Amino acid sequence: MKLITAIVKPFKLDDVREALSEIGVQGITVTEVKGFGRQKGHTELYRGAEYVVDFLPKVKIEVAVADGVVETTLEAISKSANTGKIGDGKIFVSPLEQIIRIRTGETGEDAI
Amino acid sequence: MEDQIFQLSYALDTFYFLVCGALVMWMAAGFAMLEAGLVRGKNTTEILTKNVALFAIACTMYMVCGYAIMYPDLGSALLSGITGDGVTGAEEPATYAPSADFFFQVVFVATAMSIVSGAVAERMKLWAFLAFTVVMTGFIYPMEGNWTWGGEAVFGLYTLGDLGFSDFAGSGIVHMAGAAAALAGVVLLGARKGKYGPDGQVNAIPGANLPLATLGTFILWLGWFGFNGGSVLATASVENANAVAVVFMNTNAAASGGLIAALITARLVFGKADLTMALNGALAGLVAITAEPSTPTALQATLFGGIGGVLVVFSIITLDKLKIDDPVGAISVHGVVGLLGLLLVPITNGDSSFLGQIIGAVTIFGWVFITSLIVWGVLKAVIGIRVSEEEEYEGVDLSECGMEAYPEFSAK
């Protein structure tokens, strides 16, 4: 099992959610986050003076998936969140030791 | 029959005067919202406190002695006798109640003082500001008002009216005077911490709430119809009604011209459509037309406003280069463009002269700036006019009022 964490542009959230639903992903967790990458911050203008906003708003999506669907999930997120412009975000994949569904007590892939 | 017509005119003119006065009073709300929008959230409660308190102090001081200093023939200290009848007594019977005249005049004093609060925002001590308000509204403004609208000689030396000075509704008498007092305060106060960098760079300190600033501008725009329209002083005849209508039309045209010009200027100079500059542009247009809204054509009024709108953008940039920190642009809008308004008068009003306008402007600015500098200086020496650096960082809402404007938001 893998935990897939994707940082994407906020306006792409709906597209990602739809793409994940289409490939049968049952649940995701979404957090509003701020940060910087190669896009760095951006400058804003107020009465002629520029100022830098260091951290940009992004959306963090977390999905737990079985090993067999990792590739399709990654492809779904990559395609749906892609605009081709700087600041599209990143996807992290990390191993997931255990999952427990609290209501039933199911564990492992049954709990996904 | 003639008496009945006169009574009707009297009632109508008085009513018109009072409604216009109430519109000008509403400009206090406009200034409060504009300033609350352009300061940071941590300084909102304090700027609102200043705005409501200065209005009340201005009204009280003008009642106590200001009106009597400005118009010795019309009022006495504490307004005793003001409840009399405007029809009798004077050589030329006024067609409105004397107390209506006081009410209309008093809200102008508050307007002049409101200009000051924006320029010194975010760093001045509340009580030092209110102490200055007492002197400004009770003495400094009434003195120059006495020389201009009051028609008296300046210290017995020269009479501005005889020199061809004309200021219909107060581009100089109200707006530039307020800006002169503000400039004196800012000079002694210094810039907000962090506004100017060591290498001469100008840092942005964005305002907390642009919807409020926009609402404030619209409120001022509305109130200005009373400010200029009421300055016709009467409406109950074909001649006066026509004059009032022209003034309303030109006032609106100038504001529109100012906004368009400032918006385009900001787009060309900065590369973006800066809303705060557009708002300042509308106000600049209004200030520019205030000295003479009754004689220009609608096109001239639009152009005059437009000149004000362009000028205000470059004035704000220039003041920043000089490190004169004015968070809301009040010195540029009311002072620089107020002067422009005075200088535009002779173009359409043959009764005024450029020389008279310049002498009048120098007289008003010199008097208000120097006396204000003295008063601010005394306050600085006695109680201090600036909050401590730590209080400025934490926000004057907490240090001066002990109360946040938006307690449920934590960001400073």
C-alpha cells in the first residue's frame, strides 16, 4: 500500500477529484496549504510599490491506494493537475504500513 | 402674495441648506471608511475612533468659538442669538435660518479635520491628535475662514476678495487647509516604520480592506453634492435652481474625469490598474472642481477633474520619494489638487485672477502650515505625538484603544 501526497494548484482540485473518482478511488483528504517551490512567491503591487508574497496557496491531496493502482492514480493526478506552467505542484509517494477502518476494525487493503 | 412667496422661498432654501449640510456630514462616514480601508487591520479601531471623535470635537469647538471667529457679524461665542430669524436684522435679508447656516458651516470644519487623520494614520497618538483637533477647529481653520468666506482683511493688511481671490466651496479654504495641517503633522511625525528602506526604496504597506475604501469613496462622492451644491446657498428661484443643477452636474463630471484619468495613469505608470489610485483620482477630481463648480461647462469640469486625477498619481509618487509618508494620499488629493483647483478658477470665472488665487493659496497654506507646525511641535514636546516602536508594531488598536477591530482574525 502507498500513501500518495499531491500538492496542486487550488483551481485544479475539482479536476483531480473527478479524475480520481473515474479510476475508482474511494476517498481523499484535502488540506489548504501554503509554500514555495521553483515558482517561488510572486510580486504584488500597491500604490506603485511592489512587494513579494513569499508563500503561495496550494492544495494538498492525500490518497491511500493499493499497490496495484499506484501507477494509474499517479497518472490520473498528473494529467488532471497539469497546466504546463510553473507552479503545477508535486506528487510524493511513500510506503504505507497499515490502514485501519475505525468503524469495522478492518485492516490492510480491505480498509482502503 | 409677495410675502407668501418669500415665506415659501425661505422655507425651501432653509430645507435645501439643511439637507446639503446633512450630506456633508455623511462625508465624515466616507472619510472614516476610506481611512479604515487603507490602514492595516491592526490600526482600524483607532482610526475609526479618531474619525468619530474629531467630528464631535469639531462640531463642539465651532459652536464654542469657531463660528464667532469666522463670522463675527453672524455669530457670537456659544452661538447665543443664533435661533433668531434670518429675514430680519441684516441689511440684506437672508433667505434661510441662521442656525441652518451654522449647521452647514460646521460640517465643513469637520471635513478639513478628517483630511488630517488619514495622513497621520497608524503611528500618531490618539490624544495628541484630538488635542490638535481642538486648536484646528476652534482657531486655525476659523481664522483663515474669516479672511476668505468671512471677507475680513488678513491681520488688517489686505483683503483677499479685493485681490480677485475666489474659492466657491473650499478647494483651498477647506481641502488645502486640511492638507497643510496634515503635512505639518507628518513632517514632525515621520514615516511609518518599514515604509522606506535604507537605499531609498519605497515599501508597500497594503491597506486591509479595499471594499471599505471603495465604499468610503462613493460616500464622499455622494456627500460632495451637498458640499458643492449647498455652497450655492439657495435654490428657491429659477436662477439659483439652475446654478445648483449645474454644480451637481459639474461635480459629478469632475469626479468621473478624475477617476478615469487616475486609472489610466496608474495602468501606464505601474502596469496594473491600481484601485486605490483610481479612488484617489475620483476624490482628486472632486477637490479640483470644488473651487469653482458653477462656471465651467460639463466638458471643462471633466477635463479639470482629469487633470486632478493625473496630478494626484504623480504627487503620491513624488511625496513617497521625499519620504513624506501619507497612508491614504490625503496630502496629494486635498493639498496638491486643492491648489490646482484654486488655479483653475480664473479660466472660467472672470471675476477672479491668477494673482489673487496665488496670494490666497499662499495665505491659507502659510497660516495653516505654520500654526499647525507650532501646535504639533508643542504637543510633541509636552506629551509626544508618536506611539512607541513596539506599540506601532503591535498596532495602535491595542495600545490606544485596547480593542481590536477584527478579533477573530489573528494575522497582524
